[in-house]
Amino acid sequence: MRLTEAAAWTVLGLALLGQALAHPGTGLVVSNDGSVFVADPERNRVWEIVDGRSRVVVRGKHAHLLGFDRDGTLLGEHVQFQGDDRWEGHLWRLGPDGKVGIVAGPGGDAFGPEFSPLMDAAGRRYAWDGNVRLKLQSRIVRWTGNGTELVAGSRWGQLDGRGAAARFGSVGGMDVSRDGSIVVADGECVRSVSAQGEVKTLACGGLLKKPRFSLARDRSNHLRGITSDGQNVYVANHLAGSVVRVDPNGALSLWLEKRQGWSALGLKWTGGRLYVLERKSSRLRVSVSERARQSRVLVELPHD
């Protein structure tokens, strides 16, 4: 697919350079051995957390999203603004020797699926194809190695259905399972996409709404990180500072609330625990929660 002004690639609401500081990274992943990796795009770093201690493992990469390839190797995006709403980027990997190598790119379609770290077990990489300013189309697409194919979506809006019959709005976050199924934060709704492209709205409104105190002209997404434990879906309402759980029947409950000014951004459920990337001003920390309304801080990252 070629880059056009009418359908410029964006991922997770990145459309304007002026939104960069208001669009902190949601990249939070956990390896099979329990190591936690966190994207820190404001400082162009990626952190590793082991046994409550943090260290920088990648420098000079502006990554909002992280993932793993089929071998468990850390993947990340790098995006760079070129002016005139143009972005360039590439996909990188962190090798076992600690060296960073390029997987794909560089290229002009910085937010296309070719450069996305969100990967399923078959090695297909997923991204959101939409533009929050033009609102012409909103689709979830994937890179197969031979090109880009549609998973679901078409024109801007919200409509359940299969493949191109479905519609999405402004996607603020999504999480891809190993089997290719996806959970999506879309506006003030949580939606699921099967591996076959069947879209279903799980819940809307209520605890998923944008808080009243938010700026009316703020076009950034308030629902950000999203993850699933296989039954329930968890989503970060960043502006409210909370984590909301959606059960299989679509019922909403407050899993975590804002604490001392810290707001949830990125989420990952693994090993019976919910890992939470939180932000307060320009500071970042990671917490872990095993039950509703309870969590403990693993580490606060240095912010020099």
C-alpha cells in the first residue's frame, strides 16, 4: 500500500508532532523469564527491569510500542518526524549479545504494519491504519512478509461485522495474541477482533468515558494500553488514571484507580498478574497487580 495524504499511516493516534509529549509510550512487555521491558520515548530509551532493578538496554530509539518475535527476541519501533506530517521509521530487534539490529526499514511508512512490533505466532505484524484528523478510514491491517492485508475495518465509524464490513474510529491501543486475535481500545469502547476478522463490541461508556475535566480540544486517545487474560479485558483510561476490567458479559469494574497523581498507560497480563506502566508528569514507574484495587510498585525509573 502506498502512502497518500488521504490515508497516511498512523498508529495509535500519532498524527501531529505537537501531540508528541501528550502521547507517551504504552510499550510494556514481559519475557518468558519474567524480565519487564518498558518504552521511554521521551528519552529515546528502552528499559529492562529484573528483580526490581532497572537498566537501559536500548538507546537512541523513539519507540512507543514493543513486542517479541517468535523466538522471544525483543522488537521495537523507531519513528522520526520528517515535517509536513511525514514520518520515517524502522523496526529493530535486541539481540542476545545486547546489540540492536534492523529488522525492516528504514522507510517512509513509519506506522505501517511492516514496522510494527505487534506480532502473532505466525510472524505476522499488526498495525492501525487511520488518520485522526481526516477520519476517512480506520482499519486494522497486518504485514504477512509478502505485503499488507486487511484484518478488519473500512470507513471511519464504529460498526461490528466481519472484515471490511466492520468499522473503527480512533484506536488508542491494541494487543495481539499469539493466535492472531486482537483486543482494541476504540474511542470510549473496548472491542475484540477474531483471527478471522470478526469484530465485536464488548463494552462502551461508563468507566470507559473520557473524564469531564479533560480539554475539549484534546484529540489524543484517553483509552490507551489494553490486554486480556483470556477471558477478561483490561484497559487503561489514562486521563482518569484508572484501569478498567471488562468481563466476558461486558460488565465494567474498576480494577485500579489513580494513586497520588500516577496514571496508567501500558498494560500486560501474564503469569496471573497485571503489569502496569504508570506516568506522572515525565516520570515512569511499573507496578504489578494480582487482584482488584491492590498493586505494588516494582520500580520507578530514573528520569534524568
